[in-house]
Amino acid sequence: MKRLWMGILFVGGGVPMDAEAVRVAMEPQNRVYAGVVQSDGGIGSTVSIESRLTQLVSINMGGFVSSPLHYGSVETRDEQQWVKLNHGLWAAPGVRIPHRYGKGKLNWDVVGRAGFACVFTTDAFRDDLYLINASGLVGLDGYLTYKVSETQTMGLRFGNKMFAYQPYLTRTLKGLPVQRLQHSIEFFWQL
């Protein structure tokens, strides 16, 4: 009896032979950022681009430059003070903390990040040499967005990142585990 019903369903069209589904496509969202960064006691500039992958996940890639270069102190015995973070390139996926948007044109977001970087550090005992290292990074970004029109959004991002790496010191000829905080304020324009 069971086989009879299965045969009737397949032959009679009761069970569809193919499935169709439609997923609403998200509008692409790319943002270009430029701003000021404070890294390890030095001031500089930063530029990056961020692309949305899903409603909650985005990836941010960029770099920062300190100008002028800043160096550690040769007069201290604290090895952590011998090196200073000056430049870097990074790529960091981020996860947006979900929340309900307001009905106005002004909104906010918070994004946690983790990723990797290539950092350029100066050594107090070698002013002619950059220490170039791979680095891990974690961070937390706060966004204030203003919807200018249906297609354009602008705003500010307040960023905090921690870079963790191990430069090879020229004086001791040993690796030194280093963690450096970076703070930034950036303007963005959504394309």
C-alpha cells in the first residue's frame, strides 16, 4: 500500500521533482576610511576600505603611517621601551553586534575584530633599520553613521586595536613579545 501511494505521488505530481528558492540579495556596501591614528605614542594617518560580506560580517583592510618616525629610549633598561610601533598593514574580519536601528538618519554600530597584520617597528639602538614582523590583532570599533540619501552614507569610526607581535631586538639578539594599542578616529564615505 505504501508503494502505491508513493507511486501515485511521484507520477501524479504531488511531490515536486525540483526545488526552487529565491534569496534576496543584499546591496553591496563598501566604505572608504581616512583619519588620524595614535600608535605607541606617535601620531599618524590611516587609510582603509571595508566590505560587507553578510549582515553581520565585514572585512576591513588598510594601513597606517606615523609621521615623523618615533624611537624608543636608549637610556632605559626596560626592553619594552626600546621599540616603537610606527607603520602597519592589516586585514581584519569583523562581526557586528546585532541591534535594532533607529528610524532616523543617524545610527550606530559596534564591531569586534580579529585578524593579522604586518607591522614596522623602530629599534632605539638602530635608527637605520625597521623591524618587520607578522602580528595578530584584535579590536573594537564604534560607528556613527548618517544617511545622506538612499544611496550615500557617511560617518565616523572610533577604532581601538591591539597588535601582538615579537620583534627581534638588535641589542639583545632575542625576540621580545610586544603588545601595542592603537586608537583612531576616521571619516568614512559609503560607496
